[in-house]
Amino acid sequence: MDRAELAAFLRRRREELRPEDVGLPVGARRRAAGLRREEVASLAAMSTDYYTRLEQQRGPQPSEHMLASLARALRLTDDARNYLFRVAGRNAPSPSVTSTHVAPALQRVLDRLTDTPALILSNLSEVLMQNRHAAALYGDSSKFTGLARSGIYRWFTDPGERLIYPERDRDRQSRTQVANLRAAYGSMGPHSRAGELVRVLTRESAEFASLWERHEVAKRYEDHKVLVHPQLGEIEVDCQALFTEDQSQALLVLTAPPRTEASDKIQLLGVLGHETFEDVR
């Protein structure tokens, strides 16, 4: 671990970012243009003291999970993220893990979407980032680990996952989930995380096994659908997706026409914390 280089790298990247680059207000009493240490720490979900010690060459060696969080907070490119890992004495993420590093271009767009639900998904329906509105609608995705990080896995193993859709739409959503996974399986191969999901779900869900035999393939995110919120009820939304060049990630944006009941409910999501959603669910 090169403590001096790690500290210098973190400090320089922090100073190069502007609050508006990460969706933060500029504020009137900011003496420097870059981000504050506490802002980077908050974005990376770590304590300010821990981050400060890294910049002062006093911190312990960061874990791979912590480095990945820092890479997202500092909006690093793949090359810059790999460099961060190496100066911290860790191996750069393997290609199979790369897709979980949020594409900076998608992240910049997400940072600017502050009035409607938006989230960044991997091709296995893992939520990589979500804004406040999305957390209020779907719940906080950061609590999931392992295979449960995939919304496809949870759909077929956790009945509570289906409550966000009206019962009349759940069969169609099941087919969509399997078709999306088959598209990922085709690009990633049988020995990938997609292959692991297929093997596990085939054992654990008869519904999945039956749908998998249909051999339907589709990356379907653009849609018109109805979602159900515990307090607000049904919300009719249009879904649009922006994909990375390699199709491994998508920015999903949910909107409703202005001056409609659905639009009013989306605005209410902005003042509802996801804790309320989880308590009721």
C-alpha cells in the first residue's frame, strides 16, 4: 500500500470535483471549489474521520468494498478506479466484477435527476445506485448481499418483492425478468454470475424453471406500467432506459405526465423516506 500516493490521489480527485458534479448544492459559504472531505465520506457511506485519515496517510488499508465505494463517490473512470485499487495494495477488479462499477456517464445523469425516481441497474437487475425518489418507491437496495442483490433472484424467492406490482401484472413481470436474465446469460456465458443465477433459480423456483424453458430473450426496460406504493397506492408511470455502450448497465427513469395524479404522487415520493416504505411493507 502506497499511503502517500493514495492520499495524494484521493485529495486531488476530491478537489477536482464540484458539488454540482455529484448532485450537491453549491452553497454560499464554500471557500474552495472542490468537495469537502465530509461530502466525499457521505457519498461513500463512510465516516468523515476514516476518510480524513486516508488523506492524511494515517488510515488502515481500505477493503475492496470501501475502495469501490470511494470510486463511485469520486466518479472515477474504470482506469482511475483500477489505479485506486493498486495504490491501496489491492488487486484491480476482475472483468466479472467490473459491471458493478457504475458507469460515470450514467452516474452524472442520475445526479441531475432530483424530481423523479431513477436508478442504475446492472444487466442482472442489481441496483447499483438510486436516488431518493427511487428509494422511497422501491425501498433501500443497499441492504441486499450475495445473490439477493439481483432483483431477478428476489422476484422468484421472496414473495414480498412482488408487492410493488398489482397482482394482474405479476405474470407478465415474471416473463420479463426471465427474458432479461436470458439476455444477460447469452452475453456473459454459463460460468458467469448470470449462469449461477440460472442454476440456483432452476432449483429453487418451479415457476422460473418453467419460464426458462420458453427461451424468451429481451432487454425490456422501456415500458408503461403501474407500480404500487404502500401509502400512495397505484402509480402509473412511463419507464425509459439509457444503456451503456456494452449494454451491461442501464439508467432507468420513471416519469408521469405533468398535472396528473401520478405526477402528484411522484412529487410526494420526494418527501417520503424509504424507512416509511420498509416499515409498512
